[in-house]
Amino acid sequence: MQPATKTSSVIGNLIETLKDGEEGFRQAAAAVKNAQFRTTFADYSEQRAHFARELEIASATGMNGPRSMTNILHRSGMGLKSAIIRRDEHAIFAECEREEDFAVETYKDAMQNETLRPAMRDIVSRQYRDIQAAHDQIKIYREVIS
């Protein structure tokens, strides 16, 4: 795989992961009763939408060359949907944490990509820190409601 194509694929995977997270957190926000949890999930949904737009703009403006949407990972989020249908808040948090585990790993993989240009690497690194913080917060909430 050519460096530009590899980089585009990595950024495409991040964008798809962020869009999945945006939708998952939106659904989780609508499903929980606790106002603080609802707000947290809604905030994370907005954060993921912002991050995806930021990567799309950076990619389109040439920070990493042309963007290709090939090899994008698609996930179904079926575990989250099942938890939402059951209105099981603990399961919702567990599924959100599992999805965040995936997001953290996707970001770690992206940061190991040696073809990322410095400006894109800075964006990915900053977003990673926020994704990791969200993961840690969700884990704390899940443990509290256990």
C-alpha cells in the first residue's frame, strides 16, 4: 500500500470510528434516565462529530494528501442497541466502554502510522487524549452504577 493510501485509510478508519461513536453516544443519551449521564453522552456525541469534521477538513486541505474511503472498518453496535432496547443502564455503559476500547485502539494504531504528517499527527494526538479521557470517565460511571 502506498504511503498516501495507507494514511488515507488510517484517517478514514478514525473518521468512521468517530461517526460510529457519535451515533452510539446519541442513542445512549436518549436511553438513560439520569440527567448527568444523558448530558455526558450528548457531549461525547457532539465531541465525536466535531472530531470527525476536524479530520475531514484536515484531510481535504492536504494535511495528509488525498483521502480515500477504502478499507474503512464498519461496526454494527448491536450490543449497544440491545442494551438500549432493554433499558439496562449498566449494559449501556458497558457497551459504550467496549466501543471506547475500540476507539482508543484505533487511535493508538493511527499514531503509530509513520506516514502521518506532523499537522495531522498533532490533531490525532490531541483527539486521542480526549478519547482516552472519555473512556476513563465512562469506565468510572459504569463501575459506580454496578
